[in-house]
Amino acid sequence: MMQKVQKSTWIYLLFSLVLVVIPFVKDERWFLFLLIQIFIFGIFAMSYDLLLGFTGIVSFGHAMFFGIGAYSVGITLERLEPTFFSFLLGIFFAAMAGGIVALIAGVLTLRLKSHYYAMLTLALASLFLVLAEKWRSLTMGNDGFTFKIPELPEGLQDHRNTVIYMFCLLSMILIFFGLRRLTQSPLGKILQAIRENEQRVESLGFRIMPYKVIISVISGVVASFAGVLYAISLRFVDTSVFAIDVTLDALLMTIIGGVGTLVGPIIGAGLIEFAHHYLSELSDVHWIFERWIILFGIVYILAVIFFPFGIVGTIQRSFAKRKQRKQEVTKSKKIAG
Amino acid sequence: MELIINLAINGISTGMLIFLIAAGLTLIFGLMDVLNFAHGGIFAWGAYAGVWFFSLTQSFLLSILAAVVTGLLIGLVTEYLIIRPVYGNHIQQILITLGFMLVLSEMLKVVFGPDIKAAETPSYLSGSWTIGDVTIIKYRAFIIAVGFLVFIAMQLILKHSKIGLIVRAGVMDREMIQALGVNIRKVFVGVFMVGSALAALGGALFAPSSGVVYAEMGMEFGIFAFIVVIIGGMGSIPGSLIAALLVGISNVFMAYYLPILSMAVTMLIMFVVLIFKPQGLFSTSGVSNK
Amino acid sequence: MESTLLKLEQVNTHIDQFHILQNVDFEVKSGEVTVLLGRNGAGKTTTLRTIMGLNGATSGSIVFKGENITKLPPYEIAKKGIGYVPEDQGIFYDLTVEENFRVGMRKDDDGTKERMEWVLELFPDLKKFWRKPGGQLSGGQKQMLSIARAYVNDNDLLLIDEPSKGLAPVIVEKVIESIDKMKERTTVVLVEQNFYMASKLGDAFFILDDGITVHHGRMEQLIRDEELKRKYLGIA
């Protein structure tokens, strides 16, 4: 087992290295920007996977955390001096706000059926959307606002996009390994047991509520951090960060990539972001591509029914099956021999 | 005082519209243990169908009928394509119906165009009555009357007809009702269609009162309906009525006095209910919320 | 009178990954009370649920009145003429006694009316609480309602799961008495832990152990066979 974990870690690190090298090979702006979006949504989708894949909690308001993060850092940097300290302060506010909202939602509904968390988060997210639209003195309403991000030291300022790229990439890698560690820890094992059979875990004497709430909070904090990065990458925030589309993106990325795999959502984020990019170019060809939600929605529905394990999950399963078959063959050989 | 009466009437009519959506939602949930996140989308389709048929025929009655038929048909298709593959799996149900909700909303834009559409009130229902200083908008009174009639009809059917008995028994014990010789699947399809038709009826009635229809209304009112179902207790029709009226009235009053908090007050009611009575004000004994 | 009404051959039933019934053979003759005996967890309730189609048989055949009903859904099986009285009685708590009858009534003809009158005479309590919600009845009354509800339909066979469970001895006597009367009009499969009840009512018996049919025969034989009783039923 130990051997295997290390092997996959090496593979992930190798991929990370490739991603580190990319900006030095191909530094076209749109391409770097696309990859930055993939890293950000990869983080966001992983936070979603932590809920859906590892705990069996469905959130329909994940955009809320994303938006909270984006607005927290945006408002902090706009109101205070755009210094590095304000940036850290913005992250702190984002984490606090995201965590508190997730705590409230979790405490209120996680002892009930999964419907309730889904409904409550959906409703809360729409509340935040309305709040962002109406509280114009703070958010500038639908117009949104631009803000400055901290100046980098001399020499790096010219390569700002590359720095943002590296920062987002590094964040994604750290969060990936952090969450993987978490899901493989004893806590993660309990969570997966909860997802499989809640009653049994409860009858073993575990109170499942606190575990679920903890995960809800971690997921909320990570998601709002993704929102922080998003705002930083655009240097602009508007109400679209609270839109249901953002939640739908997270759902799609997680489900297409593979629920409960962590690396799947990152792959999903890559696919969806590329699809966004090319579909918006196609909208000149035919107007139907402007209604890409329909396409995504249909793909998503079909995926839920026919492709429930996603890309990574399906691959893992076929590997596991092959391995099992191999073991059976060797076993029967041994018996025969 | 007149203001309060006017606001109250306004609130009750808003509440009745929400009740129509919530009633279908809670009925479907109670019997089938399916939470349909696409329910609001059917509401929006009812609204568009009503507006479109009204512009075509100039008959309000026909437009309502068209909306109801639209609701029945979408209900049939939804049950068959979307719900049937995921019976018994809550997480998949929630995921798939939300996806369908978005498809329904976007399809509205494809079929009817992405812009907001104006909705007319039929001439015999426009205008108002004035009693002393109180002005009663006719259409609002009409909505209240229809909502109330629907409530009474549902109660009578559920309480006294054989099919109502079967539906109620099915909510309590799905297995036993089959062992008594009832094909509950068929009943499910019927209930799903009726629930969807109620949402579509709500949509068709909503359109003239707001004056416009738009694709996002489905999500907006769908959320209201969820909140109402949580407050009223999942599976309870009277609970939905009381909760819908509560939400409608408090929303209208807040929108008048403190507009920025109108959505928040609804949430606040829901929070209080979730903290103190998480199974809702009127939970039915047969439905567990765990 | 001695014709076979119901026959299970080599029936297997799985619930999730568990293999509950293993090649169960079971036979019911018309006009008799056949008692299904065995320890807790032996598969008695699952046998009834499999007959009813509530737990589908994975293999084997179930023939009722000469017709193969193995793959039919529960509501079709019920319509063929099998009434089911589950272990938890299956009373709809929020419906009144009257509604509990009405919801399960498949026809409203003279035969149904006649059976209704007969069964209400047998259980006068039900008549007394006609408008009371089923949930408010006592345990014994719930049991009577469940049996009566199954009987009112034009059924050829009643499957009754542990009617004596949780009832006071006086009430058990009453239930025995009523099933004894019903016996003249219908065929009954009775799952029972209470050997006293089983021996009073049964004509034939089957014993299940760990999902396997281990013994069957006439009730008189079992009553005399101390060895068999001790081995499978734990009766000294």
C-alpha cells in the first residue's frame, strides 16, 4: 500500500513539474489565463468533491462560497491599500466568512436528509446574490468593481501573469495533497463509511453530525479561497460569482472527472474550461452555442445516469477489476499447482 | 390601516401562488420520496405557455388550460426520463433534477427567445374594487380564490376519494399498498403529472399579476417553494398552505418597509423552523426527514 | 379438497448480498392451515415476502392455482387472490379503520359485502372504532384489522406473519379463535413462533432452518416428535 501511494505521488509531482514549465515554453496570454482558470476551478471542484464524493453531501450553493471569497478579497483590497498585507487580510476574511456560512448551513441541516442541505444552500446562495445586487455601497451592484492587486517586487512586476499562474498552480497542488491526506486519514475513512452507510456508523457509536459539519466548513473555506484566486486573476468582481452557473460548473467538473477521486475534479475542470473557451468561440457559428448551459445540462444529466463514476472513477474501477482478476488467476494457479 | 389591508391582500395572493408550486412539490415528495429540483422550471413553462396561448387566442381560460396541459406533459416526460432511472437514490435524484431544471430554463430561452415577455391581464379581471379606502385589485382576489379552491379540492380528493386514500396510504407505507393490489408506480406517474400541472397553473396565474415572464423566474420561485415546504413540513398540504401564506405576507410587508431584507426574512423564518422544529410545522407521520 | 393451492420449488432469494432462502420447497393444500416454523432469522418472513413478490426470488418457481407467479410484481400477485398480513400489520396509521378497509378493497360486490359483515361480526371491536385512526388501535385490534382487511377481498390464500407477536395471552386466544373460524372459508399460511398457537391451528407444518427447508409433515406428527421440536424449535 505504502509503495502504491508513493508511486501515484511521483506521477502527480511529475505532472506538476510539467505545469510549472509551461509558462516558460508557451506564454501566450489567453493560454496562461485559461490554465489559471483551470487551477482555480480545479480547487473549487475539489472542495465540491470533498462534500459530494467523500461525504455524500449535495450542495447547490457552492457558488456562495466562491462569491464570498471573491468579494472578501476584492472589497478588502479596494477599501484598504493594495498591499500584500491587505491581500492576506482579504484571504483571512474570505476564510472566516466562508467557514462561518458553511458552519451555519451545516449545523442547521446536516442532521436531516440530504435534501435539506441542498435546498438550504441553494436558498442561501440566492440570498447572497440578492445581497450583492442590492448592497450597492459595498458591492457596486450588478456593475461590479475593479481593484488593484499588490505590486510585486522590481523585476517580477513585468511577469505578473506568470507569478499569478505559479501562485494558483502551487495553491492547487498544495490543496490537492492536503485534501488527499485528509481523505486518507482516519477522519476521511469515517466520512466514507458515513457515505456508505450512515446508520451503521452511528450504531458503532460515532456521532456523525460533527464530522459532516467539519467537512462542510473545510469545503466552504477551500471554495472561498478559490473565489479569492478568481477575483485576483481578474482584478474585478461582479455578481456573476454568485450565479448558479458557478455551482453547475463545480458539479459538472466533479461528476465528469470522477466523484470521490480529487484528481478527477481537476481533470473535469480542465475539460469544462476548455469546452467553455471553444464553445464561446463557436457561438459566432451558431447561436445554440451561446446557450451552452443546455448542452452542459444534458451532458450532465446523461453523466449522472450513465457515467456516474466519471473519467477517473471509471478508469480506477477497470484497473481494480483487472487486478482482482489477476489475483484470482494467480490464486487458482496456485491451487492447481 | 388601509395600507395594512392592502399589503395583506397582496401578501395572501403572493402566498397562494407560492402555495400552488409548493403543493405539487410536497405532494410528489410525500408520496414518491422524490425531491424535484426541476419543479420551478415547470412553473416557468406554465407561465410562458399561458402567455403564449393568451396572445394566440385572447382567451384567458384557454391559456390556463394550455398551461395545465403543458404541466401534465412535462410531468409525464420528467417522470419517465429523469426520475425513473434514479428512484430510491436521493443524491442522484437531487443532482439530476437540478440539471433538468437548468435545461428547462434554458429551453425557454431557445423556444421563446431570451428577452423578458410582457403578460396581459384579461380585461374582465383587470382593474380594482374600492371599498372605503381599501382598493382590492381584482386579479389578486381572483388568485386568492383560485388558490383556495385548489386547496379545498386537494383536501377533498385526498381525504375522501379512493385515489386520495391510496395516495395517502402510499405515503405511509409503499410496500403494503402494493401488497393490497395497487400498482403504486402508476399512481406515482399520475401524482407527478398532477403536481407538475399545479406548478404550471401557478405559473400561468403568476404571469398576469407580475406583468412579465422571464426564464429565471423558475429558479426564483422554486427556491420559495422549497423554503415553504421546509417550513410547512414535507408532505403536508395544509402545512404548505400556512407556510406559503406566512412567507407571502411577510415578504410583501418587508418589501414595503425594508426592501433589502425581504428575502432575508423568509430565510429567517426557515432558520427558526429548522432550529426548533426541523421536521416542519405540520409534518406528516409517514414521512421521515432523516 | 386435497389439491395443491401454492407450491414453491427450489426457491432462492437474495437480499443485497445475503443469500436468505436456499432452495426452499414449500407446499400449501387447499382448505388447510399450513404453519411455517423455525428459529428467528430462519427465513420465514422472507418466504412470505417472496411469495408476495416483495422480495423477488432470484431462482426457482412459485406456482399459485396452477399459474407461475414467480416474476409478477406484488400488486399482480395480490390480485391473483393472495392476502398478506405482515409482521408489523401494515396498518395505515393516519387512515381510519374504515379507510384502512376501503383502500385495500379491490371490488365492492355482494361477496365483499358478505365477507365484510361476517368479519365484523368476528371482530366487533373494529365496528366500534370504525372512525378511529388505525394508529390509535391497540396491538390486538391492529392485528385483527390487518387480518380482516386481508380477508375482505376475494382471496384464496392468506399469508399471516406472526399474529401472536407482542399480544397478551387473552388476545392470542381470541386471534386463534378467529383464525380457526376463518379456516373454514379460506386457506392460510401461518408463520408462528408461538408453538401453542401453531399446534392449535395447524394442519400441516414446514420447518425452515438457515433458509433451508429441513422438515415437513402433518401437525399431529410434530406434536408427538419431541426430538424434532427440540432440535429446530428449541422446545423442551
